[in-house]
Amino acid sequence: MADLLIDEVIIVELKACDNLVKAHYAQTLNYLKATNIEIGLLLNFGEKPEIKRLIFTNNRKN
């Protein structure tokens, strides 16, 4: 389950780790694929904060 859902338009996944890894991106992307939401934010509050925006448009979902 995603950490935050903003106005049913943006999924936000929060992390607190040294570095984001492929599994973090995959988790957020899977949330986008499983919903009608197209925009995801992956936020890392580790030693060096990171913000990554992921987009998966509805026309790609089957």
C-alpha cells in the first residue's frame, strides 16, 4: 500500500535509506500500474534527500 495518496491524483512513496534502489522504483511503478493514477513521487529522506517523479500513463495500462 502506498504511503500517501494526494487528491486521488498522485501516489507518494516515502523512504528513509542511504540510496534508492531499483526495488523502490519498481514498487512505486507497480502502484501506478495497479491504479488509474498516472503520477508517482518517490521521496527519500536519507542522508542525501532525493525526489524522483515517475509517470505511467493510463493509455499504457492494459
